[in-house]
Amino acid sequence: MKIQNIVKIVSAIIGVLGAFFLLRIIGTGDDDIKMAASMGDFGTVSPLVELSRIVLIITIAVTLIFTLRGLFSDATKLKKAGIAIGLFLVVIFISYALSEGVETPLKEGEVLSASASKWVGTGIRTFYILSVVAISLMALSGARKILKK
């Protein structure tokens, strides 16, 4: 049996299960689900949530398998990926070095540690750096196209 036929069959089974669980939730009604949930019974919604988790895990696994298979099949692709990951780590390192960690009180009365505060700043600075790089590369690409004409 071809892999394509297996994928079609599995997709159909998952679709039918998802439709069944959804119709079961719709048939039960919001008020009954809320009452059951207030008593700790999530039996109506749980199967759909678990099916969603299974689909997510399968999707992640298949994506990783085919991505890694494609990377390891060609040395130049692997080298380019290694360079990209290295540059990304450099950006994170620079962002971490520029960030400051300050204990911050939260609304719930808890305190955000200095380390966690530094990592939040690192994430924000990484986003800004990567945004500036992406915008600059798009502008440079557009300028090159205009100048070539």
C-alpha cells in the first residue's frame, strides 16, 4: 500500500473522529458542559482536546522527520542551516548581553526574578534585532530590483 493511501485513510479517520466529538459537544450544549466542568467533569470536551494533541504531535513529528531528512541528505543544506543557527545564537547572545535583570513585582503579588526579567528582555531585543534585519533585507532587495531596471 502506498504511503499516500495510508495518509488519506488516517486523515479520514481523524476527520470523522473530530466531527463526531464536535457534534457531541454541540449536542450537549454550553450550559450542561459548564455545569459538568464546575463539578470537575470534563468528559465531553476531553476527547476532542486529546485528539487535537495527537494531531499536533503527529504534525510536529512528521515535520521534524522530513526536515532533518532533507537537511542530512545534502551537505550544503546542512552547512547553510548550521550557519543560520549560529547567527541566530549570536543574536540571542548579543540580546542577552544587552539586557538587564531587575526584580519586578507582578499583579498577583508575586515577584518576577532578575534572571527571568533578563530573559524577557532578551526575547524582546532578539525580536527587535531580527525585525530590523528582515526589514533591511527586504528594503535592500527592493532597491536592487529597482536599480537593475
